[in-house]
Amino acid sequence: LSKQGDYKKKYEYISTIGHGAFGKVRLYRDRECKTINYAIKTLKKDIFNTHSIESLKREIDILRSLDHPNIVKYFETYEDDLFLHIVMEHIPGDNLFKMITNKVYVNFTERDIYEIMTCLLKSVLFLHHNNIVHRDIKPDNILFSLPGKYSSLKLIDFGLSIPRNAKRERYRVGTPYYMAPEMIKGKYCYESDMWSIGVIMYVL
């Protein structure tokens, strides 16, 4: 459920983290406890069609239901006439894609890969136990809270996630390099997520 009102009364702006076609992500801190930071995703409502709005509501519902150390934490949503403001845990570290492409991190050891895969599998097992298929597991959607500490892994971006028994969609979703073959035909299952994890392990 979205809250009405000005979220800036509770959160103090620090900087802009990123922006895309649908909105911006900004770094804020709690006005009462200035050591706690949050990432607030601001989305302009008038650029969303009916399907996109339903997907966004589903993403928020899924995030609200999840509580796991290796999954990004959702806090609350504010809504006004023009925008939605989604308050999330701030994850300051790099994503796995950047770490793979950065020459400093090219040579992952077997121990590094073991730690990364263990945490990733724990997060996805939790999703599957809660009847959720992520459908877009890729290095870009894997972040780390603490530099060099792989146990701080956080799985993010549940915009394409869906309950396992949901009605089949006519839209193809996913990222081609990491997408299981059956998803090209619009089919998805827990094994689809496992395929994506296998590709990541191979890349590492």
C-alpha cells in the first residue's frame, strides 16, 4: 500500500545514484538517524501503461513479502499525483557485472565463486520456497554491500518476477544471454532461474 504525503519530510536527499527511461534512483538518509541511508526509486506515473502499472504493483507486493539477508530489502512506497517513490535498502557496492568486466577482479578464485554461488543459491531457494520465479537473474542484478566480501551479496530487481502459478503472460521477458530456452516461448519455472545461475557460474 502506498503512503500519501511528502517522503522528503522523513528522508533527506544526498545525491543521485542513477537514472533511466522510467525514472531516477537517489540516495537519501533518515532525517532522525543520519547514519542510515536509503535508495529511493522515483517513477513518473504517466509513462506507464496498464500492464506496466500491474507489473510494478506486483514487484512491490513481492518485495514486501521477502525478508532474506541476500535479497534487497523493501521499506515503503509514497505516491503523489505524478510520481511513485519506492524506498529500498541502499547497497553501496558494485554489481557483479562490473566486477567481472573490471580487470582488477578478472581472476576469481574457486573459493570466490563458491561464496558467490552459495549466497546466490540461498537467495533463489528462498524465492522458490515462497513460490516466486525471479526470471531475470544476471550479473547486473547481483550487488554487494561490502567491497570484497562476497557474503554481502544482494539479489535485486524483481520487476520481472512472478508467482510460479500465475497466469501465463504473452510477453517475453528476461535477458537473452542468461535466459533459459523455454522462456523464449513464454514458459517459465524454477528451473529457468537455475539455468541463469548456471550461466553466471560458467562466466565466473
